[in-house]
Amino acid sequence: MSYFPKLKDITKAKINLNKVVNATPLQRNINLSAEYEANILLKREDLQVVRSYKIRGAYNKIVQLSDEELKKGVVCASAGNHAQGVAYSCKMLNIEGRIYMPSTTPKQKISQVKMFGGSNIEIILTGDTYDDASNAAKLDCKKTGMAYIHPFDDEQIIEGQATVGVEILQESTQRIDYLIIPIGGGGLSAGLGAYFKQVSPQTKIIGVEPLGAPSMKRSIEAGKVVELETIDKFVDGAAVQRVGDITFEICKEVIDEIIEVPEGSICTTILELYNKDAIVVEPAGALSIAALKFCKDQIKGKNVVCIVSGSNNDITRTEEIKERSLLYEGLKHYFIVRFPQRSGALRDFVDKVLGPNDDVTHFEYSKKTNREKGAAVIGIEVQDKNDFDGLITRMKENGFVFEYLNDKPDLFQLLV
């Protein structure tokens, strides 16, 4: 391996960050500890100054640029937390920064970046995807000589992210048996994993990726960096098609296990954290906690640290998060029901099919005067996932012709 983070460089990064980064708390979570019969500690990077750990790597990289490079300014591409970290760093160091973001970036994220960077930054919206923005940013660097600040595949970025580990071991009073880290491009997992393997080698490192974007796991399985053809972008802070070359080489050596977590389970975790603990997290921020249910047996009775990586969640996503959670938990079901075109058909469905605790949450129907039956798209929410079988039985017993949509993703996305 050509590069592996050294303790002296991570210590240097910690010194660089002392004036600009919050030493975030390591908190025992009572609810999670009881649920999993373990000592669950949360490293609250969601309470960081820019509400994610990304400031650590960004500032550590930028502050080590030469005076000449700082005068020219920096460029990055990001639609999320990395952009905020770079923007804040530019403001703190009083240098110029240009941040390329896809044209599709929500206004809320653009406003946050402006807030953290102030007059020191310029935001340029271009293209429809991150790749479009990244290509434009790199072209800018070639033309101007400004320094490109990569979101994860850079030595100083990795060393900056590793300082999360320094704080964990400084604050912890107990042996840490498991460290659970969300993985996107790999900067956090590479830095943290490398630090723990040198300072706390007995700790087992578990990486977590969304099921729809397991780029690090697939790369480790293949023995080389692979680019996924398609990904589910819902967990936007961790959904990448290709991990870094540097981060891959480190992660394959320091990560003991990678867990893939379904996006629906992540949504359930987001809602539970808010309802039970008043903790607001973005999808990537919930990854490590969502992984607990998939390693419940092995962590029982152990000391476990989960990295809560960020809280930059857009409130407009709440309904989508709730919907994905209900679908995953088996509490919401969609059907195409072909109603006979006669008076009272809908009343019969309500009276004879719906259970006492079932709720119709979606209904679309257009009467077709030249047909005997009219199709309606119906969404039904149940109180218990076991109520589903009874719902299906009653539809069949009462002669309703239907098609179940939940397990037909293409048709589901078209109709709902």
C-alpha cells in the first residue's frame, strides 16, 4: 500500500482543526442500549459546526495549501455536506472559493452553503448530476490553477476525518468493542479505520452502506475499485457509484465487515430517532444506527460506537421518508382494484374488505362509462404487518379483482 494514514499526520490534523471544529460529544443512548442489550454510544457529528463531519477533512486540506495556492483560491463540487465544509473553511481562512453544484440541487442546500461561506464563495449551478458539476469544477481548476478539494479521495481529507477517532478514544472510558461507520466515498471509514487499527486494534470495524449503493463492498469483493452502473440516490450523503482509489486501498485493510442496509430501514431509523430521542439526522446520518438490527446478536453485551455523520436533512423529504418506512415495515400496501361499475361498489369494499384499523391513504379512480369494471389505485395503511393477510383474504372472498403493486417497482413508480 503506497499510503496509510500515520498517527503523526492525524495528530497534526487535530491541531489544525482545534480552532474551527467542535469536539462533538460521545453520548450513551438509553433507548438503543436497552433495545439491543448493549452499551450503545453515539458520536454526534450531527452537532458539528456545519452539522456534519465534512468540515474536518475540508479544512485540514485547505489549511495545508501553500500561500500561493491560498491566494488563488479553491474549487470543489458537491451538492451537500462537503460544499458546506469547504464554504465554511473559505470564510474562516478568508480565501476565495468556487463551489459547483448540480442545477437540480434543492434551494435549501444552496442557502446553507451561502450562509456558511458568505461573500468568500461563489456558487455555480451546472448540469443535472454531481458528475456534471465535478467535471466543470475540474475544468475550472485546469484553466485557473485553483486547487481542487476532493470530497474524499485525498490524503489530507482522510487525515482530517480521522480526527473523529481521536476524540472518541479521548472521551471513552471503556474498551470499544465495535465501531460502526457509514461509508460513502470512503474518506471517513478510511481515516477512522486506520486510526483505530493503530491505537485500538481490538476494536472491530463495521462499515455500513445503503443497499442501493454498495460500492465499497462490491469493490472489496472484486479486489479492485468497481463503478456501479446504477444506484439508489436516496441516501444522498453515502450513495456513490465509485469509491476513491486511495480510500479503497485503506478500507480493504481496516474494515472487518460491511453491512448493507435497506433504504426503508434507514427511513424507519430516522423517524425513531426523532420520535424517541429528538435527534434529527439525514439519511446518511442514520446509517450506522440502522445497521444495529442487522448485527444484533454479535453486539449483545458489547460497547458499540455509532457515528452519527450528519443532520442536514431537508424537511420537504419527510413524507417520502415516512412512505419508504411504512412500505419497508409492511404497513402500507398499494393495489389496483377493478371495481364493478355499479352503485355501492365502493361502500362494499369499505364495509366488507377494510379491517377496523385499516386506513385508506390513497385513492385514484376515473369512471369508464363503456366498461363493466373501473380500475382504482388504492393505498391502504394497516396497524400491524400481520393484518395484510386478512386484507387479501377479504378481497378475494368478496370477489374484488386486484393487482398488488408493492412488489412491482416499475409499475409502482409509474402509478403512485
